[in-house]
Amino acid sequence: MPAPGDQRLVGRERERAAVRRALDRAAAGSGALLVFHGPSGSGKSLLLSAAAEQAARRGMTVATTRLARLDQHSAMAPLLTALSAGPRPVISAVQAESLAAFADRPTHWSRLIGLLHRLIERRAADRPLVIVLDDLQWADQLTLAALETLLPRLAGLPVLWLAAYADFPVVPPTRDALDRLLAAHGEVVTLSALDESAAGELAAGLLGAARPEDVRRVVASAGGNPSLIERLVHLLREEGRIRAEDGVVRVLGGHPPADLTRATAPVLSGISQQTRELLQVGAVLGRRFSLPDAAALTGRSTMELATAAQEAAAAGLLADDGTAFRFRAPLVHRALHDSLLGPVRRALHAEAARLCAAEDRPCPRSVGHLILSGTPEDLEQGVAQLEWLLRHEDAVPSREREDLPRALVAQLRRYEPVAAGPVKTAVRLLLATGRTGAAQRLLDAALAAAGWETDAEAVAFAELVEVLLRLGHFHDALRHLRRVAKGSPPPARRQAWFALLESRCLLAYSGDDTARAAALARAAVDTARRSGDGASVTLGTALLALCAQRAGDVAEALRLAEEAVAAGTQGTERSFGWERAVPALIISAAGRPLDAAEVLKAWRDDTGEQGWVWAAPRWHLARAVQLWHCGRLEDAEQEAGAGLEACERFADAGTRAALRALLVVVATVRGDLERAAAHLDPPTGTPPGPFGGLCAFAAALHLDAAGDPEAAVRRLADVWDDPGRHLWFLAADPLALPLLVRIALRAGAHEQAAEAADLARRLARRNPAVAPLTGAALHAQGLYRGLAAPLHRAVRAFRGGSHPLALASALEDAADATRAQGEPLRAAEMLQEAQRIYVAAGAGLGAQRVRHRTRPARGGIVRDVPGGDRRTPDDGRDAPAGRAPGPGIGRPAPGDRGPGPGSGGPGPGGGRVAPGAGRAGPGAGGGLAPRGPGGGLVARGPGGGPAARGPGGGLAAPGSLRDVPAGRRPGPGSAARTAPRPADGAAGDWDSLTPSEVRVVRLVAEGLTNRETAQRLAVSAHTVDSHLRRAFAKLGVSRRVELARYVLAHSPSAQVPAPTSK
């Protein structure tokens, strides 16, 4: 082992022995020329410096200089500079200037050399003289000629010449002069790269008591070049990546330092531009490349590149493998690759992929080049190559197919040892070809080779874990997180992110660790706030909101969701929008779907195209749920379908299951049970975590709609067994728990119905400020107990919200209870309002159910249709407004019992108008309902429900007026004289509009489109659409023509208010 001051000379014992022998000869009075030859960074300068120090310690006079590239154009400058340097110069500065004047005159060169000989001889007579000339390859021809003359003349004097040179291209005369000098007078010692043992000893000496694996990693990266090893250790220490823990030195991270230019400066600084270009192209081709491939990529001939290749090999940058060149140091390969500008690098990778395509079949190298190119066209080509492998599996050995992910990771890590982007792109390509297993193996291979010791590694590791979570592999993600946690902790600024990743794994994988997941998330948010990690604060807040919702604390979930939204969109793409999807779903479920729409819009606007590929399924899911809450079923179904299509590119069982369940629910509510059944086919495997309960709920809703409530109850067995585990979706929609009550009651499962009603009550009591939960609890209680009062209160609670389907369902059930209490007219109005909502939303199942309830018996009531037309129920023909229907209309159907005691006489249309408390007997087609407000009987439909409301909003029977005082009968022509008119409550409907809705309605009634209305009012088109839908529901219209008629009837002279500036 060398002395501490010479520890960098490990492995150079032979060279150091040559220096000692030369110094001994000089001390004995004999001169010589000792020359070290080797590539850049091999330690030549270090040896010369050590030799000069030894000579000074022996009392010798030392004159040193290091030549530069420009010195080859300055006659005698290197030699004169060396002789005039140092504390005891051989010549003075004045003498050097005078001698330089001789150098400019070729006729005086002989005299110049003679003067130098006398000056050197005079100084050598006093004490031995050592003259050091580093980088002798840059010497001018006169200097080399002078040395060739002086060396034999001074051979008998104690003058030692020490020099070093590398094989750099110089002009041929200079090279010839150097070769003659070395051949005639010099002892040349060639330096090669250190062997593995010596390089390891050098690295260990520079690092200290380092771990063997760290030493090996440093040596391998530097390729045995001592200068690279020294520079690498210096930069790692400068970056704070060399730490001593418990007496052991650790090198953090397996990737090279960030400043590769400084790391490789000792070996790349002196090469020519042509050689650098060859090396950059070779770096794109890989660690190993052939000269013909480089020529094809550069468009030059092989012979043009031959000189550059020889220079690179002579400089120790390339090794000759016989048929190709190989970079000796991976560090140099990375530095040259990264030195290219991004567009140039990507274009070269695309060309390299085309070169690889000449092989018999695709290989990891070609796919890797296409991924590193990154253009859409090249990525499509990468998909095509992977599909080729899939189609020709029989032609590819099984071992090669299994090794493809690992080989692809190795190929990518040669260029990007830390960044997760190329691996994520490779996963996308594999998923696009349906190779989900290969994508998972690729992620496993990448994560197995990754760590989190440095910040760059931690970010890449976390991004790959995010991909695993995105694909639904929560167990694998948790396994990798816990594996690396057994070593060192992650960097302080990333600890919050990793804690949140573990929390999401716990929450998504089992759904049973909500409390532990919330505790981890809470601690992570505190840590993120202290470290200034805003992205983790946003993600953690969204995670806490989800935990609160799963625990049934919807009010707290809403508060946290709003806090997450207010925190901004930073870091959205790193989690593929997860921290935006959760708040949007919670806000929408809390009765504020329009606010959720704004969140989704901001999310979409802030997501780049690359991030959108990963975020699209979640976005479509959140958007579909938001549209469902708005009552826009057709749009919700389209969004869910788009999400399912986007989800086909991923193996995300959870998102796919949620989308399919939503499609089942929407198709069932729309009345298309066949399409709903098509979505019931589950994807392969059981949905992870709580998604099984959601799928069971969707299947039960479909079974109940198909007429099998008993099977629906059985399908919900898991939900009944542990409803608390499924609070996340039961509390997310005000329809869920009332529907469970309704299904259980239809199946006669009163215990389950009571449990669902009680769960709704407990949720509402815990969240009194959340109107949808209050409405759902009242709805469930009223439905279970058969009481009208809670159902009326539920209707009032839902009126203030933005979930029209929940309102329509509550109206429908409230109508049944109200009719049972003897208020048929009020019940009929409720059913008519529910019908309007169902029709506007496209809820065919509910609309059909209400139509069935309000369908009159044969010869019964005329039902109004939009536009003022009337349709007779017996023949389906249209009857003009105000025209009396034909004979038999309003007459009880055959088999109906006659009116009870006290009933009045026959009305003009054949029906009976009871002046008192007449009672309708049961009949095959329905019969007569209890008394209306005027004392007359109103016909009932076949389902027992009241008839549809007339154009004015009241019940219309063609044989009677709407308001007939008790005991009076209308005249014979009363029906014909009765024309459609607005109901008395119509003004109340108009008054129920908000000022914003009034402004929108009036402009639309003038004939403006939604976009024109939005421009006039300085709002978004989406806002106009929302106001218009609510106004349609409140006014009971479904077309713009009806809306215009309504506005003319109620506010013909009203002026449109001036728009307010936003």
C-alpha cells in the first residue's frame, strides 16, 4: 500500500519503480529521458507530479510545465516555459524572452540550442536537474528537435527528463519528430487501466471503510480509470451521497452523479470534435456498437470514421472487441449520451431502432430505442413489434419471451438508470398489446433494481409504485415498499410521499385498514407541511377525505375534499389524478355536482397528453358519477363507456369494476335491462377491496328491476353481513340506501330493510349538515314504516339539492303514502312531478313505472301530452285541446263496482260525481279514487295511482271540471267549453325559479342557443345547461317550444335582466 500522500498511485508499482531508478541515475550523474504513455486519466500526470516531489525531497532542481494544444504553434515555448518556472529557475524571465526571439528566426536555431545547452549544463553542475514536460504530444517541432539534440549532449550530466504523452492526433511532421525522439533516446512506460483489484483498492482508499458492494459499483462505473474513480468519489462526496454510519461508509444510490460533464472532463477534454461526434452516436447505439452502424447513423463512410475510432481507442475510451467497439467506462457512455440535445438524441434513437429492425425479429434493443425516441409514430411501431412477438410466440423461445421484460429494463437502464419515464412508457406498450403479465414483470424487474437512497432514486421508485397502484397491483406495491423499507429510510423530503403510498395500498387492497391508513396519511400530511411538499399535502388531504367517507363521516370528508381542491393542482400527474378524482366524487355525492364538474374541468385542463393516458379511466369514472348525480343518464352512460374503453389499456380491476357497475345501474334505471345484463359479466378475477360490494349492489338493482327481488337480496348478502365496510358507496348516493330498503321490502326481508333504514338514520345523524344524507334517511325511514310525513320531508330535503333522481324516487314513494292517507290529488301531483324528472333525465324505468300507475282504466281519464295535445286512452287517437272525448270516456270499466252510498248522479261524460264521500269499488281496470278537493271522484289508473295532470298542472277528467263545488254537477257542454289553461300553482312554479334561472329561461325563450345565452350572460355554456335543466324540471316542460309558451303565458312583457360580470 502506498504512503498516504501517494494513495492515488495504487496499482502503479512498476511505474513508480521506474521513476526511482531514473532519479537514482540522475543522482549518480547520468541523464535520461523517462516517458509515460497512456490514455487520458490513466495517471500519467499524477506520476510526474509524484516524481517531481521525490526529486525536490532529494534536493534536486525541478523545472515543470504542462503543455497545451496551442503550444504546438509556438516555437520553443514549452521548453523555455519549463526552464524559467519554479523557485529556482534554470533561466531568468529576461533570458527566456531573449531566447524566444531566437526561436522566431530559423537561422538562429543552432545558436539557440547551444545557449540552452550551456545554461542547462551550468545549472546541472550545481545540483541534479529534473525537467518535467507533461502532455508532450502538444510540443512544437522545434522543441522536439531541440530535445533530440540536447539529450545526447547532456547524457553525461545529472539531467533527468520526465515526460508524458497520449495518442492524440497531431500533424504528421510533429508526430514523426516525437516518434524519432522516443525511439532514439526515451524509455517509454505504457500505462493501462487498473485491474479490478487495484481499482478496488484505490476506490476503498478514497472512500474510507466502505461496503464492498459500493466499492465495486464505483469501480465498474469508472471502468478502472483511476482519474474517473477519483473524480467520481469527489462528486459523490460533494453531492452528500457518501455517509458514514456506525463506522461504515455508505454510497447512497447506484446512479452516477448529476454533473456528468465534470465527472468525465479528465478523459473527454482533449479529444477532437470528429471523435466526440462518433462517440455520441455510438453512445446512442449502446454500450457496444459497430463502425458500420455508426456510419449508417451519421451518413458518413466507414473510412471517414476510422481515424476518429482509432483516436477514441488510443485515448482509452473505446475497447476493441474484434468486431465492434465497446465503451470502457459506463460513466463515459452516459455522459456522451446525455450531452446530446433532447431532439437530437430522440431522432438518433429512432434511427437506431430502424437499424435494429433489420434483424430477423424484434428485440429488446429495438423496442428500447423506440421507447427512448418517444414520438407517437415510434411508440406505435413499438406496439407493432410487441404484437409481432405475441403473434409469433411459437417462433420465439419461451425463455426469450419470459426474459423480454427483464431485458427491456436492462436496455432502458443503460441510458436512464434512474428516470421512471421510459419504464412507464414500456408498460404502456405492453398493456396496449394485452401483455399485462409482461407489464407486471417489467415493473417488478425495474423496482427490484431500484432503491430510494437518493432523491432521484426515491422519485423514480415512487413513480413506479404509482404505476403499480394504477394497474391495481396493491399487494405487489406494498411488497416493494416494505422490501426497501428494511434498508435505509427514504430521503426526508420524500418520506411523506412514501407514507401516502403505503396508506393507499392498505386502503385499496383490503378496505379493512381504514383507521391505520388514516393514521399514516395524517402523519404524512404533517411531515409534508414541515418539508414544504405541497403535492403530498394535497394527496394526503384527499386520502384523509376518502378515509373519512369510508368511516361514514361525510361532512368531514367534504371539508377535506374542499381543502384538497383549494390546495391546487400541483403533483396531479404524479398520482395520475387520484387526488382530484377522490374530491370530485365526494363533492358530487354531497349534492354539489356542479362544483365537482369544475374540479374535473381543472383536472383535465392541467393534465398533459402523456399523463392523460393514465388518468383517463379515473376521469371518465368521476365524470360519469357527476353526470349521474345531475340526472343526465345518457351522458353518464357515454362517459362510463369511454372510461371502460380507456380502461382496456390497463389491468386496473378496481376502476373497471366500478365503471361496469355504474353502467349496469345507469342502463337499469334507463330501462334497458338487456344492455345492463351485458355489463353484468364480471371481468376476470374478483374486484379487489370494496368493489365487490358495489358490483353486488348493481347486480341486485338489475335483478329487482327484472322482477326477482328475492334473488336481489341474496346477491347483497355481503353487504348485509358488513354494511359498515361498504359505507363508501352507500353514503355516496342518496338513492342507495332507500333502494336497499325498497328491494328488501319487496322480497319480504324486513330485517334487512330495517337495517338499511337504521344505517341511513345513523349516517344522517352523524352528518346533519349534508342534505342528501338527511333526505336519504327520511326517505328510507318513510319507506320502511309506510309514513307519508318523513317522505314529504325527504322531498323537501332533496328539492334543495342537485340529485333529481333522488327527488323523483322520493316523490314516487311519497305519492303512494299520500294516496294511502286519502289525498289522491296531492299524490297525483307528486307522481306527475316525478314523471317529468324521470323523462328529463332519461330514466325510462321510473317513467314507465309512473306511467303504469297513472294509466287510466278503459274509458277513463284523458292524459295530457307535451304540446297541449290530448290522447284518449281507449283508442290512442289524439283529441284536440278543449274537445270532448267520445262516448264512454270517463265511464267505469265493466266489472267495476258502482259508487258507494251517497254518491252523486252521472256526470256528462258518463262518470259519476259524488257530492259527498262516495267510494270507488275495486275493478279490473282500476276504478275511482277517493274524493278530489271539490268533492268529485277522480278516476284512477290500472296501477291504482291517480291520472296524469292536465296542462295546467291539475287532474283533468273529460267529463268534469277541475274545480267543481261539492254537490254540483257540470253542465252538458262543460267539457267542451273547458280549454287547457295554466294551473293555479303555475305561478308558484315560476316563482320557484332562481334569478339566474329566470335570466337563462327568458333568453332561451327568445330563441337564443345555449352558447349564445352563455355569451350574453358572461357565463359558461355548462352553467347555462345546468340552469336550463333545473328550470325544465321545475316548470314541468321538456322542450324549448313548451318553455317559450310558458314564458309568454307568465311573463310576456318581462325584460331580460342585464348580465352580471363575473
